Amino acid sequence: MTRHCRVVVHGTVQGVGFRYSAREAAREAGIGGWVRNRRDGTVEAELHGPDAAMDRMLAWLAEGPATAAVSRIEVTEAPAASAPGFDLLPTA
């Protein structure tokens, strides 16, 4: 089954390569969607993919790359809205 969700990642997650690392992790997991910085200092992602892959990606987002310090993530189930692939979007 395919899941779709929106995730907001809090902590030290900008200026540490979080988005680029997230894109690589998503591609390796077979996850589609996008990731972007937000003006409030968080990182936002929209993800879609198989349940097991989504569980792995959400666990990765809760940790982030070694250069980040994730304090928490907010996960909201969402309707499908992304095209295939995984993109970096401009800051929102």
C-alpha cells in the first residue's frame, strides 16, 4: 500500500545539508516527493511511497544527517499531490 504524508522537521536542520541528504535517502528508499526549507527555520517534506519505505524514511528524517540536530518531526497524512521522483524546492 502507498502512503502520502507531509513532514515538518524541527531543530538545527538548515545550513547542514539536510535537504540534499534527505533527497539521497528518499531516492535510495524509493520515495517520491519533495523537500524544502521554510522561513521559520524548519524543513518541510512531502513524501509518498510504499509503507515499509515510508517507515524507513520517517525514521531517517527523525535523525537526519550527522550534521543536523533534529528535535522533533510532525507527520500529517496527506492526499497524493506529488509527481514521481524527488525534488528540492525553493524556500517557502
